[in-house]
Amino acid sequence: MNAEEQSQPHGPQPQTGGDQPAGTQNARKAETDAEAEAEAGTDHPQPAWAARRDLADHTPRTMGFGDGSKVDGGVFGGTNHGIGGGTFFGDVLFDKTEIIYQFGASSALHASGEIARSALEELSACFVPARTDFDALVDRLRKEHVLVVSGPYFTGRRTAALMLLHRAGTDMVRAIGRDTGPEQLTASLGGEAQGSRTGHILCDLITRPGRPLREADLLAAREELGENAYLVITVGPTALLEDVPVVTWQSPPPGDVLAAHLDTLVDEDQVPKLLALPAVTAFLERGHQPREAAEFARLLARYAAGQADVAPLDDFSLIALENQVQEWFEDDGTVLNLREKAFLVALAAFDEGPYALTAELSDLLYAFLQETENGARFPTVPVFGTHIGKRLQLARARRFEDEERTEWGPVRQVKAAFLDERASLVLLREVWTGHPSARPALVRWLQRLAGDGRPFVRTRAASTVAVLAHTDLPSAMALVIEPWASSHLYRHRLVAVNALTLTHFLGSPNVPRILDAWCESDESPLCWVAIRAHGLIGPERPSETLAALRAAARHQAGQPDPDEDLSGQLAESVELLLLSSAGDEVLAGLLRTLHDDRPATELALGGFLSACRRTEQDERHGRPLVLDWYARASAAGTPPATAVAELWRAALGSRGHTRDALDVLRLWVLSADHDPDTEWALAALLPSLVTAPSEHQRLSHHLRTMPGKDGADPPPAAGRLLAVLPRL
């Protein structure tokens, strides 16, 4: 695949038109569609206020955009741990660069052949049955001799199988090789199975299309076992079974597993103290697997013995998550095939989003990944596949119903989310940096998402790229963000705006520098992106942002043919800043530089009047936000009250803004006609707008002649407000 193909938003389509490669056809089709969309006039810039609302509505929970928080510490703010599964068991290796844990049971319990009785006794001492009828299952095994235990991976199925055999009274337990298929099952039981109380365990039986595990296989195995031997088989949620009864196994509560292991590792009086540690509380809130709880117990025992301090306890949960994510993508397909890995990436992008949408777009990524693996093979996607419940079990995710915000109002949908909210950040970082061969497919997928018609999808494309940019800014800029920012399509540029904004909120220090440089770029699309992004990150640095926007305004004013679109974007970014948490400082900054030069004046008045149009909840006759701001400041006697009045007088007296200002004033009067509080606030403001006879004449004429709703006579509120104007 060449660089041009990688950069185009194309996907798998039926091959037509000679012998052209499918990828080339797809790239040309996507490019043609984008050009046609632009030519048809369907691609328009979304107003900055509405775009910010979409960004706040659809940004992932881990990024905190819109709630005043900023990601710090944890996944991105702390140490990046190197995780490796070496030969360590029940221990932790600390050195200069990495912390290595070995999750799960000892290799003595995994290898084929006889399992040492001492290992079984040790396991039995801390075993936590997830089912209350475990003793009944032991009796069932004694009677039937063969049981199949089915459940999600890493939920303790293997441990449960070993304990079933151990408590059934076997003299020895033998593990059957993991490469044994259903057709080899009977042959694997030979030799010592006859005439001895032997237990056999086959973990994660491998089935395949055309050769499932059948009832006949179990009957043949039961006959081979005889009266004194037993067999327990564990299978995953996607195993192919035919008329086979199974014992369903779920993970025991991690708190129970942790306590059971601690009982065998420390003195009895230490257990409650250890379980009360804040690090333990945080660990148990994450829904960790039994193997992780067992390893955490060993670390707690080291802490109790003075061999470890509290820092490893705090870090353990994140390290366990990182280890799980690495396992997912290092897997050879035994647990997760390529389609399920694509689903994991999509779930990381659309965490807490609609499940159907996540599954739909994960299959698009799956097709792209297939082309990367084998460009000569036409990508195929199964129409039907794994049940949602099984799929989410594999992903350590949950299914729930909740309302999704849409442009038509809230809509209730079935959603999916990782049990651990940090998983999406860790997973995207791992895929981007640990598996660079997946980048071409991932970039193509993101390009397709950026052109999607759904705001949720476009926002999540931006948030995904923000994680990639925080991890590897140069690559993300070159492969994704800059192509979007340079696009002639507003839709793509807006995704670039959101990606840079969220990259900044993740803690990357380089974004303001990029935006400041683009603000004075001769490339109009880059300047557009910078102006819009400044309106979103500006509340953190209002003085610097206003300076950058003034520089952009002056740069545009100096052009032979100024771009009116960019002038409008400058006003909208100032609007966002005025209505942000930094509004007081922004208002003071605009007033201070109001008369510096014409670009500064146009920037201040244009942005101020845009902000004056916004109402609470965007209701047609809702309370104007700037007027409400004025009322609060006036009651408190703070500077914003004076500043609002001065900017209003400047706007009404500006030849280029008078008409717009009077139109905004009309909207305020109409709102006042519906809300007494708004009328009181406007009545308090209007006298401060009259400092000369010409100002009185302008306002009184407007109130007497302004059209009411649908062109009717002036509303009653206009007459009442006319009475408050002072005569000069």
C-alpha cells in the first residue's frame, strides 16, 4: 500500500472497472464523493457555539471537556510502565525502567502432564467458589465423570476445574495438552486413566468451524475414563458446541478473592487493616480479574512485611490494565480474532456510545485491517457473529441503556462501555505505539469517521486522534490532523479543531504554539482551524488567546482580498471566550484594546454582538446570557457591568455594527416581553446606553418602531422600556 492510498479515506467496495486494485478505486470514489459534497453545497461550517455543544456532549468521560476538569496523572500524567510476562511467579521485579508482574497461576498449573498435589493444596486453601452450588457440581462430576465449564476468559475457570477434580477425590490430576482438539479427546485419556482415580483437565479446548465439540465426543470420553477417572473441559464464550451441556462460570467478586489469598499470606489480624487501605479500595472499584486480585494480594503481603512501599500498590491497578491490553493484541487469535481486536479499538473510540454504532464501525476497521494483512485478499465481514453479551465479556465491558443526546433531543439506546474507564486511553496508546503496522488501516478508518454525518462519530474521531497525538504528536499531526486541517471541507477542519482542543486538554504543551503559528498562516484552512480552536482552549490563557486572535484579524485586514469567512470565525471565537469561565477577563481585554485599530475594534464588537445573541438553553425567548451577566455584575457593582454598557454604546455607534446591534436589541426586547426578570435587567441597562441626544434618538426610535413577533406591532415591553430612557 503506497502513501497516497494510506492518506485517502477509502474502504472496501465491490471491484468494478477493469483490473484496477480495489484500494485505488476506493480512494478515487471517496475523493469524488467529497468533491461532489462540496460542489453540491452540502458542506457548511457549523456555528462555533453549536460545535462546542456537540464537543461537550460527545467527548469521552476520560477527557472532561466541558466540566472544567483536565486530565492529569494516571494514564498520561504518571509513569509509563513497561509490562512483561517473564518467568516471575508470585513476585515483583523492580529495576530502573520497568515493573514486571506475572499475573495468573504458577506455570506448574499450566503445563501439560501431572499437576503436583502440593500446588493443588495451595490453590484449594484460597479458592473462592463463584457459585453457591459448587458442592453439587462436585457430586455431578462424580456421577457424570465429564463436565464442560464455560465462561469468559480469566474468570477462574481453570481454577474451578482443578478444584472440581481435587474435591472429587482424585489421587492425581493430569493436564491435557492445549493443542488437543475434539477429535483427539479420547486418545488423550489413555494409559493411566484405566483403573485409577485420575482427574483430567483440558483448558480452553480449541474448536473450529466444521468441528465443534459434540455430545458424541463426551460420550466416547466417558466410556474411556471408566468408573474411577474424571474429565473437566473449560471453553471460552465463543467455543463451538453441539448438544453439549455446560456449567456456566462467572468470576467471583475480586474482594472475596483478595481476602481469601490474604488469609493464606499474612496474619489474620492484618487482613482487615490491609483491606482498608485506600489503594485497595481503588483497586476493588475497577472490577479486576481473579488472577489480578491474587497477584495484588501477594504485593499486599510484601507491603505488610515491609518489603514494598505504598507506591506500587497505587500503581498496580493501572499496570494490570496495561498488561491486559498488551495480552489482547499479542494474542495469536486463540482468544481474540482480528475482528474482535477491531471491535476493541472501536470500543476504545466510542466508549459509552451506542453498541450498534460501535459494532458497525468496528467492522469497517476490520475490513481495512484485512487489507493491511493481505492486500490481495478481498476483505469480508461476517453478517452475523458473536452475541453482544459474549463480545462484551471478552472486552471486559458492560452493556447498559441510557439516553444519547442528538440534534432531535435525547434518544434512549443500548450502549457499551469498558468496566475500567482508563481502558480506552491505554488501548489506543498501545495500538498506536506498540503495533505500528496497524497505523495505515487506523488512519484510513479515522479519515472515514471524520466524514461521517453523525456528530457523535466525528467527535469521537477527534478524541481518538487526540490520544494518538498526545502519545506521538509528530506522527498524528502528519498522518491525520494536518490533512484534516488543510482540507477544503469544513467538516474535516472541524474534526481537526476538536482533535487539537482535546489534545490540549490531555495535557500536551505544544498545541497553543501550533495554533499561534497557524493564526497568521497564508493558508486559509489552517488559519480557520487555529481561530476556532483558540475559542475552545482560550479560557485557560485569555490574554494570549486575544493577542493571537487580534494578530489574525490584523493579518486578514492586511490581505488584498480579506476572507469574510475568517472574519466571521474570529467573531465566533470571541463569542465563545466571552461566554466562558474567563468571560470577565476577556471582556476587560476587549474593552482595553477596543480603539487600538480597526481590526481590534471589529474583533471586539463582532464577538460581543455574537455573544449577545445567545440565550439560556438556546431557547428562542430564553434569557440572554450577556444580559444576565450584566444584571449580576450590576447588582454586585463589579467592572463587567460597565464594560458591557461601553461595548453596547460602541456597537450602536459603529457604522458597521449599528444594524446588527439594533437587531440584537430587538431580540432582547422580545425576550423581555416573555420574562419579567429579563425586562428588569434590560430596564437597568438601557439608561447607561444614553449619554448623548443622538443615542436617545436612536434607541427611542427603535423601541417605537421595532416589529414584534412575525411582523406585528411592537410588543408591550417596548413601550414600558421606552419610559426608562433618560431625556438629555
